Amino acid sequence: MNTAFRETTALEKLLTSLINISVALLFLLPFLWLDLSIVELKWIFIGLFLLENLVSIAFFEYRLPGMVLQHTHWKHSYCTRNQLLHAGLYTASFASVLFWVWFPGDLLLFNLLLLQLPCILRTQTTLHGWLSGGMVDVKPL
């Protein structure tokens, strides 16, 4: 990796997540032909997102598809325990896309605007990255 790098921006982190969600969505498509309830499909989607993370940890040094497509890397080599914690918290954060309390998207908005964005602005990483030992992704210049 190039030694000159910069930490990724909030928009780059969002784009990475959108790519990662899209990959999990592709693997969800075959399940749509089964006679499953919407809640069952949501849980399968969450499981596929977690599986995407676990496969990335096991085989790709935890470089998720969004990171590969955006040419980003982890700032440091983080231990497996931190990566697994990040995968679990990242999956929980992703789940806010699928569930709501008062109106569709309310948990997502709460997550993005009141948890993730302030944490990114203060620590240069997401809340799940910070809670996982300060895991930060960077982009070569």
C-alpha cells in the first residue's frame, strides 16, 4: 500500500456501506422466490450482511467489497477480535435500514445523523469502528 494516505470521509464511508449492502442484496435475490415473510427476509438479509463481513475477515484481510471498489484499506492491521467485534456492530448498524419504530427510516436517520456522523466528525471513524478499537479506513493519495 502507498505510504501516503488520508482517512476516508463520511460520504466515502457511506458509499462503502451502500456497496456492501448491494452485495448482500444480490445474495438475497434467490430467497425472494421462496415463500418467506418480510420479517424472515429481513433476518436473512442481516445474516447475509454478517456473512459478507465474516468471509471478508477469513479470506480478504477484512477488506469488504466496498473497500475494494473504493481502493481503501485499514489504517492498521487490527486483530481478529477487533474485526469480529466490528463485523457484529457494523451488522447491527446496517439493520437500522430494515426496521423502524414510528416511520420507515427513523432508526436509520437516528443511526446516521445522531450516532455515526458525530462519531466520524469527532474520531474520523464510525461508531462501530471506534467501539472496535479505533478501526479506521484510509485511502491512498
